[in-house]
Amino acid sequence: MTVEWSWLTTHTDDLVTLTLDHLATAVPAVLLGLLIALPLAVVAHRIRPLRGILLGISNILFTVPSLALFVLLLPITGLTRTTAIAGLTVYTLVVLLRNTVEGLDSVPVKVREASLAMGRGRLGTLVKVEFPLAMPVIMAGVRVASVMTISLVSVASYIGFGGIGQLFTDGFQRSFPTPVLAGVVLTLLLALAVDAVLVLVQRLCTPWTRKGVRA
């Protein structure tokens, strides 16, 4: 396969537009997934009988093929970006929910008890102690979910909101490899860029984890 570089130079604006459109679908899906996963993880962490149920449901939803899930959502949300975001949000839960539960489980019991003894209360302990200490594990899940979502957005091109995925559709339909290769490279670069931003966010939110930083 040969790359027609002239096609890339003449379609730069289109590539930028598709990349931004890709982010407009992926970012809300991850944020919405995190918003749903956090309270569910707290419930699963504190009420042990519900842990298996919640994690099991998220695992079952993850097994539904993405294309089939989009089709199932069409009668509810229509042929809109909401359908793509809702479907992708479902897939983020299996990673975000499990990692958040594991992060909360990793907080030492003595630390939690000491916080309660100082009068912070259960909510104050959760917000000011447990979530900050669980942040590295939670952010690891966010990173995985983000990269996974960026890859899955391309499937949403079936309903017209696939961002970079439209390059794959266009290239395969015309037997023209240049858009396909451009889509692969752009997806990879976008995933790496988002992951790098999340690593920076994690470092800013957890300064105590840096080597050489004193408590």
C-alpha cells in the first residue's frame, strides 16, 4: 500500500475536523462513565452483597457488541450523538467501576478509622481521605477507559458520529488505503495525547506520589 501524500495535504482541514469530532464523542462518554461509576463504586465498596451484582452487570453490558448496542439505543435516543455517547459510556463502566472499587479497597482501614476518629464523618472521610488515596488506581482506570473509548468511537461511524472512523469507512468503500492509514495514525496519536494529559492530571492531583516529595 502506498500513501498519497497529496491527499493528506489537501484534506488537512477535514482531518482536524474529524479529530475534534472524535474528541466530542469520546470525552463526554468517559466523563459520564466516571460520574456514574463513582457513586456505584462507593455502594459496592460499602455494601459487600451488592459488589458482585454491580460488577457482574457491568461485565455483562461490556459483552454486548458495540454495533448492536448502538442499534438498540436508536429507538430511544435517535440518530444523534447522544446515542454514540450513551453506548460508549456503558463500555467505560466495566473499567471505571472495577478500578474505583479496587482503589477504595486499597485505602488502609486504620487510615479510615483515624479520619472518623478526628470527627470528619463518613462523607468527609470519603471525599478528603479515601478518594485522594484511591486516586492513582482510579486514574489508571480512567486512562484505560479513555484509550478504549477513543478506539471504539470509530464504530459509531455507522450512525454518523464516528469521528476519525469515517476515514476507515471512506477508505474501505473506495479501496483507497490513504484515509485508512491516516485514520490509524490519528487514532494512535490521539490516544497517546489524551493518555499523556491524564498522566499530567494525575501527577497534579497526587503530589505525594512523586519521588522525593515528603508527606
